[in-house]
Amino acid sequence: MEKMLVGCFLLILGQILLLPAEAREWPPSRSISRGRHARTHPQTALLESSCENKRADVVFIIDSSRSVNTHDYAKVKEFIVDILQFLDIGPDVTRVGLLQYGSTVKNEFSLKTFKRKSEVEHAVKRMRHLSTGTMTGLAIQYALNIAFSEAEGARPLRENVPRVIMIVTDGRPQDSVAEVAAKARDTGILIFAIGVGQVDFNTLKAIGSEPHEDHVFLVANFSQMESLTSVFQNKLCIQDLCAAEDHGCEQLCVNLLGSFVCQCYSGYTLAEDGKRCVAVDYCASENHGCEHECVNTDSSYFCRCPKGFALNPDKKTCTKIDYCASPDHGCQHECVNTDDSYSCRCLKGFTLNPDQKTCRRINYCALNKPGCEHECINTEEGYYCRCRRGYTLDPNGKTCSRVDHCAEQDHGCAQLCLNTGDSFVCQCSEGFVINEDLKTCSRVDYCLLSDHGCEYSCVNTDRSFACQCPEEHVLRSDGKTCAKLDSCALGNHGCEHSCVSSGGSFVCQCFEGYILREDRKTCRRKDICQAVDHGCEHICVNSDESYICKCLEGFRLAEDGKHCRRKDVCKSTHHGCEHICVNRGSSYICKCSKGFILAEDGRRCKRCTEGPVDLVFVIDGSKSLGEENFEIVKQFVTGIIDSLAISPKAARVGLLQYSTQVRTEFTLRNFSSAKDMKKAVAHMKYMGKGSMTGLALKHMFERSFTQVEGARPLSARVPRVAIVLTDGRAQDDVSEWASKAQANGVTMYAVGVGKAIEEELQEIASEPTEEHLFYAEDFSTMGEISDKLRKGICEALEDSGGRRDSPAGELPKRARQPTESEPVTINIRDILSCSNFAVQHRYLFEENNLARSTQKLFHSTKSSGSPLAEKHNQCKCENLIMFQNLANEEVRKLTQRLEEMTQRMEALENRLRYR
């Protein structure tokens, strides 16, 4: 009942406000004088009944908050178009701009944007609803600072062109409007305020110009706005009296109804004669709060501080200036603040130069005269004495002595060095004489200088000589004659193992397992490779008295002669790779550059968008989307399709649309050309109901990527990609089926628009989410997402191409490569017990000939030591590989049977579902 009473009151109030100003019963105190100095707002009544050739700058400010529904928003646009009909729009007559606002301000077009009425009408009809908050004060501030600037097309104030704002709002502002509206009116802007519905009338009066009965309007609903058209035509179309007569205004002339008034620029007030302008003394008329000094400006004032102080951030109080904080003080060492400046100070050991900024060291040597024999050197706090080259400082710290040349340099003397006055000389020890080079020494030949009496030979010692005997002889007690000895007993035979006397000589022999070397004294093992730590990585081969290292097939010996490196197969064969050849074991694989993937022949490369992919679109068709946005989504899908090479061997594409149900628009097998596929997208019908995103993901996971609907088998290693597009919150859970799809190898891209929920998008998108989640505030910006998404799909295909690399060429004596369903060959070194491995995996070989094959493989011969037992040893490398290949083949067959059975089950379910 209360709502009905309020509605009736608003309807009656709207009809009253729509009456002409003369018919309303306003209080007597609000009556308007039409004289030359009346209080009427200076921009009132610009034109007569026709606005032809009338100059004005008009800016519409439209409330685009969420409280304005779509129907009412359309009514506002119709009202603006009606107003435009009687305006003479052009660069030299009436210029029109338009802002709409919610939580922020959006400048639809400025005063300089359009030159013809038809262009303005088209721009108004093309406006989109913001549907956010109600920041009315922010919109008026934008108009004051930007929309009415000369840069945006407003004509200068000196041309006396009227400036008009028409603002339409339906709710209470979320910010302050009174102060900013008053500031706009004070600059000469005429403001018409139009309120719709339950708007606070006092708020409208705070916005609109005076008298309020001519500039403030309130209607019950948006449909009644059209009745205001004639009212505004009468108010806008009046004669320009400022241009028609000599007004005598010193600064500005502003038209009134049948008259005019003079106005002043900001910072001035009108004098008593109503024509001259006087500067405003803001410092005298306001409580400025300046701590030190107040200074007037054009439109306000500012505070100023005395010398040596700086203004604080509050722009009123002052703080003493730290002159030393400035990097420009120039002090070399230290800066010290004074009352109104600063001074420089030097560190200890320095004194200030005449420039009062730089410092120089104090010359303590000149001041103290310390008595240094050679040189005096200054330090920070004193001095020290130093000697010239060739001298050293004495312990008294002042006098100097000559340097010990023998001790300070590499004199080169073989035995003794003796200092002289300026240098040195070499001398020899007792028993030696100096050589001709005056540095080295030679022994004295005592054998030559004396009659030594030795029977065989004489040998010099340090201070004399000694007699020596030949081999197999020993010196007698007289120290001069010799006696013959057993050759082996002499101990200098040099045999490594054993010595055997033979007549007057001897022979060397080796222990068992060793043979004599060519020197006939030392011995070596017969098998060098077993006898030493040869360090060969693969194979050691004996070679005469040493060994050499060799490598297994497919390897070559490294420079150190011990380690082995794989052969560079890419360089040694004609690989045929179009882009890049990469060695792999004893063979090679081909790879492609960035932006390309490997073709089916394993050698050529093609662009990533030409590569194979199974792509399914999951499109939100809920009622929140709207048919117009649904058309944009169809264009988005078409753009992705255009970037792919559509064919059965390359890209296959399917599409699901969902609301409360899920509808398959087409499957992966339906179309083999982009033309037919885009035609199907264009003919899609908008569902327009609920939003069951989880149900759509379940349908995609269980059906869309099956072979029945055209998906290639997992063994083909074709990338599976899903693009999920939604504009709102799902009515069911999305995490379960999104996780299942991701766990089964489907790359999930989540595209959210408008009110889409970020948490749901993160649950849908694959990791990392920053590469698989895209969001746009509205559908008009989806083009940017399309480009990023195409790039992401391309990179996914590149990664897939890398995973599908396979050897491009077969080399001789190479083990059989596994089929696409087989795993990579196991590493034999990782198997601790070959027999245990065979027993643990026997469950794979319980049927028919497979069981017989494995039985033959592992149990064909039980007699130990026979050649046949060695040949079929279950732990031999080649037998283990044969076992693995048999296992892989059986797994491949089972997988194929399972896929065939799954296809039959799906086909049967489809028949049962559609009966």
C-alpha cells in the first residue's frame, strides 16, 4: 500500500513539475527578477522557438547505473534524440558532447567529435549500458575539467558561447555533488537537472542552476521524459542579446531571458556597477590557516614560508629546510646546516680550500720538519720518513742504509753471493772454482792433481778423491786394488724378479704368469688388461706390452683414449630432416623449429595450425547471454576455425551448446571442411535458458571425445582440446568433470565474459591457469582473447609434436623400434632379478600360443652348461627384449579390443536413447 501511495505522489509531482514556470506556485521568496542584474542563472534561455544559427556548447550527462533497466535506458536515448531535433548542430553553431556514468565515467563523444546531427544521433543509438554504480559528482567533475576544455572542442569563454549541461539520473548519488555542481555553475555553465522516479529533490536542486523552477525537473518514470522536449525547446532557443548590443561587460557577457548579465573570470568578483571586475582577496576573506604568509592567486590562495623554511604536505605549516639533504651542496667531505644555508667541513687531516667546498691534506712535513734523511711523507694524522731506492730505513725511523743486493734480487750465484759497494759478486765454496760466467761453480779435479794410485778408476769427492772398481768387482781393504765377485751377489744386477748367475755374468728371470721385457731385466703380466686398472669405459684389448681401449658399436673413442661417445649419426648419414636432426642412441629423430610440428613422414615440417588436433567447443547458450552476444560468440568460434587446417587428417572440430540441457551442434566426424563447419555455426539456434555448465562438461568428457563421434584413438597421440565459453555462474558443479577431462589428457581452455565467476573458470582451466584462462569484461573485447587462444592452441600443438617425435631413419643392426602403443624399451640395468621380473609378469601370458612362446623362451632347456641353455637364458639381454616385445604386442591387442568394445557399447547406448 505504501508503494502505491509513493507512486501516486511521484506521478502528481511529475505533472506539477512539467507545468510552465509561470503556472507553478513557488514560494514568493523564490520569485525571479528579469532585470539586467537579476539573480537568474547567467546561461538561462539561450534561443527562441527555433534554434537555427544559435551557438551553444551542450553536454549530456546520462545515469547508466544498474538501477536503470534496459527499457528505461532506451527511453533516455529516445529523449536525447528528440532534443537533438530542434538543435542546429555544426562546428560554427551548436556543438554536442555526451558522457554516461556508473561507477566510472565513460566519454561517448566530445564537443569536437561530430560535425553533423545524423552522426550524433547514430552515436547516441549505438551507446551500451554500463550497469554499475552512481558516481554523479564524478561525472560533473569530468565535464567541468575535461568535456568543457578547449582541447575537447569547447569554445573559449571570451567568445561568449553558452555552456549547457543536461544531466539525467534516477537514484541517489554515491558521492558528493553540491560542491562540484556549484563550482561548475560558478564557471558559467548552465545545468539542467532531470530526475526520474524516487530521486531526492534536494539533491536535484543542489545540482541544477537557479531559479530551480526553470532548471530542475522531476518525472515519475522514464516514459514521461518525452513530455519535457517542448519545455527544453523553449528554454534553449532564445535570442543572443550579448551579440546584439553593446553590453559594456569588462570580462564576460551572459544571456538571460530577454536580457543579459556581466560575469567575471575565476578569481574576480563583479563590482557594484555590474560591469567591472575586481580581484578577490582570498587571504582577507577566508580563514586560510597559513603558519607564516598567505599569498592570493587568480582563483584561490597559497601559503608561503620565510627564507630557510619549506612548506609541509598540508600546504599550510612550515618546516626548517635541511640544505645538506640536497645533493647539490657540493661539499667534498661533510655538510653542516646553518640558519638559512649550510657550510662545508673537512675530515681529520684535511683543511678547507678557499672555495669553501673542497678539502686538501695538511702538510705535516712542512709544519714539523721531522729531520728525515731522504724523504718525508704526509699521512692523515701525521707523517713518516722514506728512503730512496737502493736504501732501507734504519730503526730510528729517520736515517737510511744501503740495500743488501744479494738478499733483495735474484743474483744468480750458484753458491755464494757477496755484496760490494753498488752491487754484488759470486763466489764458490771450498772444493769448487768459479766458472767463466762468474756465477756457476765446478768441483776441483783431485784425481788429476794428485797421484791417486787407484787400480781401476779414480772418483773426486768434496775435498779429495776415492778409488772405484768395475762391475762384478769389490774394493780391497787398501782402498786402491779390486777383487772379482758373484754377479748376482753384487746386488746391482737390476733384475725385477730373480737373478741367475751364468759363468762370469748373469741372466734375469720372471715369476710364473709374467714374461721378460726387451730390457731383459723387468717383467710384465701376460694379460695387461687383467693386470692393471686400465680405465676403459667399454672394452680393453691387450697390445704387446700395453693395451688399448675400444668402444661398442654405435660409439667412438673419446680424446682421452678411454671413454666412449655416441657417434654423430646426423652428420654421418643423409637424414633428410627438413629443419633439425637430433641424435638418439644409434639412430636419430627429426624435429621442427618453433611454430612448426613434424609431418606424418617424420622428416618434413608443417605449421602448427596445420597439425592434427581434436577440438571441441562448449558454448554457453543461457538466457543471460542474449541473442546479440550469442552472434558475437558465433563469430568468435568462426575465427578459431579459420585459423585451423580442417580435414580428417588435420584438425577435427565439434561443438556443444548448453543451457538447462546439452545439445550437440556437430561432432568431430560431421564436417571435413571449414566451409561446411562455419555454415553450421552460422545456423546455430540460441537456446536461451539456464546454465548447466557441469552437465555440458560431463557430456563432453563421456561422448564428444569418443571414436564414435569422430575422436582419434589415444594411441594416435593427437592432442585433445576443449574451449569452454561462459558468461555467468553455473547452476551445477563444474570441478568433477573438468578434473576428469584434464586427468584424461584433455587440454581445457576457459573463456569467461562479463559476470563469469573466476573460481569456476580456474576449476575448468588446465594448469598453468594463466595460460589456459581468459577473461573479457564484455563481448566487444573478445577479439583479443581469440588471438591469445589461437596462439595457445598453436603452442600446445608444438608441444604435442615434440612428444610425437619418432626416429626418422633406420640404421643397420638396429633393434626393432616399439609400435606407437608400446612403451619405451626398459633399461636392463634397472632389473635386479631377471627371473623375478619374468615370474611377476607371467599373468600377461596365460593364453594359447603366448603361453607356449614364453615357456619356450624361459624353460626350453634346463641342462646347465649346454650351448642351448646359454642361448635361451631368460636373463640374456636379447631374450629379455624379446619377452618385452611379446608383452607389448599382447597389451596392444587387448587395448584395440577394448576400444572396439567401447565403440559398440556407445553405439548401442545411442540406439536405446533415441528410440
